[in-house]
Amino acid sequence: MARTRQLVGLLTLLALIGIVLGIMGVQVPLPGASSDQPALPGVKGRAATTLLRAPQGGELAFLTVEPTGNLFVSDAKRNSVLRYNPAGQLLSEWGPQLGSTQLGEPAGVAVAGDSYYVVDRGMQRIFRLDSTGQVQAVFSLQPLGPYGLNGLAVDAAGNIYAADTGRNRILMFSPSGQYLKQIGHGGSDLGGFTQPMMLAFAPDGGLLVTDWENGRIERFNSALDATDAWSIGFRAFGVAVDGMGRVYAPDTDHRRVEVYSPQGASLGEIGGPDEPFVSTSPKQVAIAGSALPSLYLLGSDQIQRIDLDNTPPPPQQSGSGSDLLSVLAIGLIVAVLVLAVLSRRRRRRGLASVGAPFERPVELQAVDGAQRQQQQSQSDQDLLIANQSERKQ
């Protein structure tokens, strides 16, 4: 019994140590658990610049960065798309009239080579423009019945991807605008969406999608198979990926951007209490540069540029993986409970084996009781006589 108590105490102590280390953030990866190799550096903001303000009466909606570093931005209220240089100076504005047709409600934008793409959410189509804003092609999406088009992206092969938010899917088209296939389905399982908003491609060809209603980011590999999905604790309208594969998601309500590894491990936070210089509520984000990139934050009325610094790699563990300390702590707690139950049963069996003699009624022998009472009375009487004799003398 004493050994059992000692073992329970030791296991309880080890479990408490594991819990304390877990609270402190110490992680020991499980053998064979997936992690980022090599470890990606963390990231933090170094300085911020308000690059530009929305034109009078405008509402900025989406942005992307051209290979030259210029910004390509859609204006939902003025029904146009704008190009700015890296210093925030307006280079050109296209729309609302584009050739013989008019841009209805511009949403997602993308750039591939010298081709510029913009989603017309109002008329359910995609425009392809050249570097002067001339219409090269118009791809109608109406036969597919989309509802609420938003984000747009182009892969390395020139294929075009549009987020069909209301239908919980990503639509894929060839460079010539031919419909190829649908990616994803409605739901919250791996490969499912509930209102996908924005998408971006990683350097390895992986596709990242913000699953807005489910409050997560979902990753597809270069073969467009869903491989990872992790909760971010908020609903992100946008997503961007830098040259290292780090994933950026804007938290509009808290004026910050969370940064993750390709599998969902946290790599840092830009903005928030420690970096109060974020002055806009970012809806969309874009990345320029690779070694020390700049992050562009798009709010409805302005665009900010955040200069970034790398930080030492934090402990990186896949968002879907487990930590060895947590597993050990849980195992030790279970072991303590099992030992406690077994020990209690053992004590009950021991009491049952010796309990019969104690359960018999206790009887008082009348003769012995009378003798003890008589002896006590005689003793008291002798003491009284002795005291009386002393007083007479």
C-alpha cells in the first residue's frame, strides 16, 4: 500500500511538471511528427508608412504586387482598377469604361507577366488587360452560376483561380479562360469551405485559401489536394505568402496580421499591443520582396507598408500535430486515476476480509460488570473511612 501511494505521488508530480512546462510554451515534438524543415525564421514589424489614401469617393477592395513592385488595386465604389508605384504615386487608372464594355463591381485582382486580371463581381466575369489597360479577353462565369466572387490568383502555368464565396468553392480556368474544374466543396472537413474569400500561391506551388466562416486557413499542395487546415481564431478576408513560404493573414478587428508556417505554426504577429503603428484595419495583404519583404496592408480607405525584420525561429510544430509533453502529462494523469481506483478496490477487499469479527455485537457480561461496580464501591468506602479517621485524630 505504501509503495502504491509513493508511485501515485511520483506520477502526480511528473504530470504537474509536464503541465507547467506546457503552459510555459516548452514543446517536445513527437517522434515522427511533421514539422517545418528547415526551420523558418519568425517575423516582426520594424516600421510603418501610410503609402496612399483612397481616391475621393472610393473604397479599396483588393490588391496585388506586380513583379516590378508596383501595386495593382481594385476600387469597388469607383468601379475602376488603379496602379501605384512603390512610393504610392498613382501611375494609371482603368475604368469604369474598359473598351466597349463597363466594369461593374471590381473585386479580386492578379498579375501574371504583362497580363492584368480583375474579377467583375457585378457581371460575373473576369477581365484580362494588357499593361496599358486595353481589354485582351473577357471570361464569362455566368454559366457556372457563381454567387459572390471575391479573390483571384494565377499559378506559375498561367491558370486562373477565382474564389466563389457563396458557392463554397474555388473555380479553376486555363490561361485562355476555359473552365477546368472546381476545387473544394461546402463543409468544414479537410478540403471543405464555408465562404472562401481569398487565395494565394506559395513558392512550392501550394495554394492557400482563407476559409472565412470556419475561421481557418486551408492549404492545398501543387496537385491541388488538401493537406493542411488550421484554425486562426478570427475570420480573415485576405491571405498572402512570402518567398520563404510564410503565410500572412489579416485580423481586421484587432488591426494586426498573424504569420504562420505552411502547416500552421505561429511565426509572429505584426501589429497588436506590441506594435501599435498599424493604423488601418487590414482587409487584404500583399507581399513584395523575398529576403526582407515589405508587407502591404489594405484598408477601405488607405494602404500601409510595413517593413519587416526576421527573428530567430520559434519552436515550430505543425498546427495539426501534438506535443510530447502534453501527451506524457495526459498519460500520467490517466495512470494516477487508474492507480487510485485500483488502490481503493484493494483497500475495500482488505476490509472485507477482516471485517467479520468487528461486525459481531459487543456483549456486556453482567457478572463482571457487577463485580467491577462492587469493587469500586468498596474502594470508595475504604477511602472515606480512612479520611474520617484522620479528622478524628
